[in-house]
Amino acid sequence: MMRTRFTGVGTALITPFKKDGSVDETAVRQLVKRQIEAGVHFVSPCGTTGEAPTLGHREKLRICELVVSEANGRVPVLAGAGGYDTREVIELARELERIGVDGLLSVTPYYNKPTQEGLYQHYKAIANATSLPIVLYNVPGRTGVNLEVKTVARLAEMPNIVAVKEASANVVQMSEIIAATPDGFMLLGGDDPLTVAVMAIGGRGIVSVASNAAPGEMVQIVELCERGDYAAARRLHMWLLPFIQVNFVEANPIPVKAAMAAMGLIEESYRLPLVAPSPAAREKIMKVLQDLKLLGSAARAV
């Protein structure tokens, strides 16, 4: 399968913080370098997993500057640019375009619960304000609103709206989106446990949480699917499944950051209202890391 921009595995990058709460810029660069060396196909900073709601405007721009600089054209950078104020999203989108990101991942407006027409007009306004390709991001479990199939199909008619990241966990809805949109429009999974299923119905990849810690394994799973070797993809998926699942034992990105800290990749630091995992959750995380022999490694090759 020929890969185009924003297909394959895109890592929804965590944002590493220092103990004083500031962004750890050195760690940002190190994490991006590790992702690229592991073969990840694109990176996506400042999204849900990057704790975007707790990042200030300037922090988002600075993080994206660092990611663009470290990527240096080796992989595309799909920057998070979503929110519940359309004007503010447009301002951020224009600044990110000037920084040199390759595309925008724009989550549906949350909290104010717009209608489908409101969602359409929101994305239309963003698309008209930037020349960057836009990936819609539907995650109704977090936003309280579902981006429906008909709305996605309308938006897919706009030349720079190129894909949707579907994190509804609704495989039927995903199938309907693929059926209702042009061949060039792409569907990306947003739920690691459904990666193989999404690829099987015609999805073009995954924006992954698990690949923060296990990038090589997630790349292998998706590339096996792209080659049509679903038996091998399933085997690797089943091996990694305990880690994929434990990443959601508490709210993302708490578990994956705890895991990465245990692996020696980052300092374990969160921004309120997120806090460290409970002792019970941490025990589960550590057990999975030990069982899969991920501790003390940069994710084992299988």
C-alpha cells in the first residue's frame, strides 16, 4: 500500500514536564528522535495525550517548534489545533502554519456541544483560514459530541480536509465514513485496541498512545496490516494488548507517562487536574511492563 502523508503510525506525543511544571524541552527533542529512529511515520504533538488543555498558547507553539526542528523533515508533524472557540483555533492554526508544521489535528469543540451544522461551520472556517491539510478528530467520549457520518462526508468535500481521526470506538460508524467519503479521504484510528480492526475495514493507520512507549511494535503491527499479513499483525497485537489496555486503567495520559518514567524516558510529572496514578493502577502498569520485558529498554523488538 502506497503511504501518503499522515498514514501509518502517528504518535500522539506526550508532553514531558520537569518537576517544576515547566516543559522539558530536552526531553521533547529526545522523544521525537526516539520515535523517528523506531520508524514511526508521523508525530502529533499537543493533542489529548499531550495534555493540550493545560498548555498555554505560547507553550503549544514552542513545543511544535521543537518537534518541527527535531523532525527536520524526516517525518511529518501533525500539530494539535482544536478547541471550543473557533476564532482562537484559527489564530493558533495560522501561527502553526508559520512555524512549519505539516498539518493540523483538530478536535471537535467540546463543552459547548454544537449541532452538526455548527461543527460543519467550525471546520469550514478553519479550513478557509489555512492552507494546511486538516485531520478532523472525533472523540465523543471526551467532547460530549459525535461528528456524524454525514457531517464528515460534507467536510471531506473541502480540498484541505484530508482525513478523520476516529476515536469513537464505533467500527460501524468508521465503516460508514469510509463508504461515504472519496477514495482520497483517509480514516485513522484513534483507539489502539482497534488498530487491526480499523486497518481491516480500510483505515489508513492509527494515531497512537501506546507508540509513545512502544513505537517499534506499533509500527510493525500497522505495516503488517498494510502488507495484508493480518495473521502476523494479530499475533503482535495480542502480545502488546496488555500494555495497550493498561494505558487506560486511568485517564490518558497518566498511565503511559508513568510507564515511560519507569522505562527511564521522562521524569514523571503531570499538570493538574491530572495527577500520578493510584497505587493500584501503578501496580498494574508495572506488572505489564515487567511481563512484557519493557522495563529498562526502549521497547523490545519482537
